[in-house]
Amino acid sequence: MEPLGRKHQKSVQIAWEQVLEAQPEVIVLALCGYDVSRVERDLELLRTYPGFDALPATRENRIHLVDANAFFSRPGPRIVDSLELLAGILHPENFPELLPVVGLLERR
């Protein structure tokens, strides 16, 4: 399975079927230009998609909403904060001190 992200290439829209096929273990919703409260609304829309509840990330409560506007949408000193945020999300057992972080909302 090819990853959904593509290194050194422009972003593209993917079909929901590709997400289902990838069976992600972790989902980080980082919507360009949006804060966490706006991302929450899109998560509620995603919950209506067929198969959403069967994804490993959903079953294991590994869906994370982040403030992409503050952390991921622009270069600068916050890039270190962004990497720490992702380290805490992807490897909480190794970086427990990095969660919770401002700009992150874990969905229960």
C-alpha cells in the first residue's frame, strides 16, 4: 500500500476509498488555515462516511485534531513545536511529556 502522503509533491485530493484501503492506525487532521474548533466540524462530517468506525485509528481512539494554522501551515521556529507535536501523537509511549500540547485536541 502506498502512503496517502506524497513527499516533495503538491497536495492532492484523495478518494475516501483510498483512506479505507490504507486502514490508517493514526489520523492527524491538520487542515490548512483552520484552528481546532473548525477541524472539529470536519471530523463530525467524517464520522458520517461509510467505514469510518471500522478504521483502526477510530477503534483505537487515535484521531487527533491539530491547529494547522499555528503549527503546520507556515515555516518558522514553530516547526520544532510541530515535530514535537507529531512525536507525541505518533509515539506517546516514548514522548509522554509532549501530550497534551496547545493546539491539539484528542477525540474520545
